[in-house]
Amino acid sequence: MRIQKWLVLFLAVMVVGSVLSACGSNNSKNGGNAEVNETGSENGSTEPLTLTFFDKNTGDKFSNAVAAEITKRTGITVEIQQPTGNPAEKLNLMLASDDLPDIILFERGSDLVNKYIESGAIIPLNDLIESHGPDVSEMYGDVLNKTRYKDGKNYYLSNWYGFESEPVFGFNIRKDIMKELAPDKAEGGVPFTASEFKQLLQDFKAKYPNMDGKETIALSMDGENFGGSLGTFKGMFGMMPFYENNGSLQFDVKDPKYRDMILYMNDLYRSGLLDKEWAINKKQVWEQKLATGTVLATTGAYWEAGGANTILLKDRGEESQMFPYKVVADGVDPAKTTYGGRSSLGWDAITITKKNKNPERTMEFMNFLASEEGQYLLMWGIEGQHWDMKDGKHTPRPEVLQGFKDDWNAYTKETGIRKWTWFIKNGKGSDGTPYDLPGRYERGAVDQMAIKNLADSVYDSVLYDGLGPQGGTPEALNEQKVNDIVKQALTKAIMAKTAEEANSIFDKMLSDMKAAGDEKVEAIYTGNYKNRVELWK
């Protein structure tokens, strides 16, 4: 009897031990997350969960067909958070108050990313990628090595990553008027010289001082997009993000060509060819000006005029749209213009914050969207509704392509196709079709002109991204002071009453920069640049 009782007790202990062992094994498989373990599976949970997502690029509600399909596949509903004002100000406020959402999409080159890393506000992703992100590892590949922080960890996933020779900036000009005033340049392939471009603007103002009862504008700019406007002119002068001088990196304004660029812009302004209100143009106001048809040309990325082009197309016809052209400064090789700085590491950084209570589920969500299946859902829509698989290839339905042609913005909002642009990989999927359906599948006339005129001006800017000082350091304060000095001075110089005044403002700017500690900042740029070159050898 004693032996039988002992055997019964022994067997009971063994059974309990086996159960506990199995539970421990399951917890281990799911990163120790009890919620995921209870409701999920080896392939990830689809239990309902809401994640708050601060996306600086969109403020729309997560409520269209693609959004619903994402929720169906993952169980995740996204609550979009985006300010109506300046995203950077909101992000700084959130960091200071510790009032953080679950996910944040930053501008990848912004120092805010470093601030958030240093403060511990966003978490490293390496372990999560290893346990819950197989598709992330496959799709991103070496990009993950290049986006590591100095501690060797990954704190974000890039968005719009992978280099492609796609144009960015250009001088966007109404083609119909080009055919009247510069017919030899209208079809592209032959760039303008600086003097030819100025002559075009003058000829336009002479022939069309007014249109539809409104005063015309030869050249306008989006005042809120100072970098894009200046970047367009930098492109025609072949300048890079920094001035490389004897092995050191300096602020770009120290490039001797930069002064020439500002004087050229000042000449356009004093000649009445540059929009008098360019510096205060809000984006919406700028778009409205373009849409009236009273503006001949504008600066910036060619797609930024897309909303206005939709209206011009409807009201005036295809050739009334803004088409991108190249202008080349005197003494610059057209093939060495720099209109297209594109980073192979992407535009944005998507992160998980420390306040996120479901990091494993969040990584599963990220992994799905980053996968090839997720990319086609985000950028093509739903199979059987927006596209079909024919002969092994993704094939869009004709009405989808037409929807984007008719009104890109409205159709995106209606369907959700290309609305939620997260973890986007440039290039093509395994069947050879581009991930970006509306942007790459059928190239419109404006896109084709951009490729024809500006594809040879594209360069990978990745080596120059994020070289600045750490947030909160004295050098970071120096950098901010210098940038403020530069922006204010350049605005004044462009709008100066005489070339002599513009030169004087430029000289004072360089002096003020030095007093603000620009050389200390440049030493950090140079050191970080050299370290990066060495790391990526």
C-alpha cells in the first residue's frame, strides 16, 4: 500500500511538472507575452487590439476598405494621431510630457529620432524582429545593418527604403505654355540654361500679364517647404547636402556656388519673376495658386504639384499640367546636376514606444505589413476587389487605374490604396510588378517627363543623412542657431532690393554662423561621416 501511494504521488508530480513545462515553452515561443500566448498562435494573434499611431504624413481615420482588410488579417485597429500644426512641435511636446502613442512615424533624418532613442522613449526592435519579424528580416536585408544606432541596435524600421533612380526635384512648368514660348524644350530631353529659363519667365509675363482677370505669377514656391524650394535651385547648381572641402564637411552655404545660386534667385525676384509672396505661401495657398492656371512654373518634387495638376487636367487639358524640367547653371555639367537626392534607407522611421503594452503583437502587425503580401495590400488594395492574379502576376482592375487617373487624392481616400504608406519598399515584387501600383505601374505623362529630364540627376544621399550632433548637446544648440541664421538670412537675401544688398546679407550670414559655433558642428558632421564610411566598407 505504501508503494502504491508513493507511485500515485510520483505520477501526479510528473503530470503537474509536464503541464508547467509546456506553459513555459509556450511563453518562451511568444516572447513571454501572456496575452499573445492566450489568444494567439504561432503565426500571430488576430484578437481585437487598438494601437495608437502618430503618423506625421496623414491625419485621416483608419476607415476604408484597405484599413478594414488590415484589421481582418491582423486583428489590429489603428487610431491615427496627427497634429494640424507642426508635427515636430507635437513630437517634442509628447516627449517632454511622456504622453506617447504606441507607434510613431518620424522623419528619418530628424534629430528627434535620436532624442527619443537617448531618452528611452522608443524601444530596440532586434529581439522582436528575431522572434516575430521573419518577413521584416527578409525584406529589409542589409538595410537593417545600416539603420543601426551607435549601440548596434535597431530602433526603427525604414519607410520608402531601397534605392531607385526616380527623380525628385525639378522646375515644374506648364507644358502648353512651354510649347508656345520655348517649343524646342517642351518635349524634354534638352535642359534650359539659367539664362534661357529666366527668358522663358520674362516672355510669359510679357505675353500673359493677366489670366482670367488675375495677375499671373511666373515662378512660385511653397513657403512651408523651404528645403524643397532651395533644393530645386541647388540641383541646378549641382550642389550636395554638404560642402566637402579638403576632406571635411561644411554647411552647404559655404560652397562657392551657393552664393551664385542666391544671387540668381535674387535676380529673379527683383525682376518681378518670383512670386512676391513665396516666403509666406502656405502649402494650401500655393496649391490653390497653381490650380488657377495663372502660374507658369514652380519648384519642388514633381508629385507635390499632383493635386493642382488634377484640377488643371480637368479644367484645361493634359498639357496644361505642370511638367518637370531641368535647368542647368552656368558652368555645370547637366549630368552632374543634383535634383534627386534619394536615400536608400528611406524617408521615414517607424518605431515602437515604451508605452506600448503589446510590443509582440505590434511587431507581428509590422511584419505583416512589411511582407510582400502586406505591401501589395497597402499599395494595390484587395485581391478580387481591386486586383487579380493572372498568369502569376498581380493585375490591377481597369477601374482602379482609372480611379487614380481621374482623382488620385480622392480615390486613395475612398479605397485606402496607397493611403497607409508604412514600411514601403521601393522596387518590384517577386512577380516583377512594382509594389507601388499608382506610382509605378502605369507612368503618366508627367512621370515620364520627370524620368526623361531628371533621372540622370538622382544620387543616393544615404551617406549624408543624420550626421548632426546628439540632441541636448551644446553642439545641437549651435546647429539650431546656425540653421535659424541661415534660413532667415537666405530669405532676406533672395528678397533684397539690390545684388549688393544680397551679397552683404550673405557675408553677414557667414560671419553670424561662425559666431554661433558652426565649426564645432562641422567637426561633428565630419567625424560622423568618416565613421559611417568606415562602418559600411
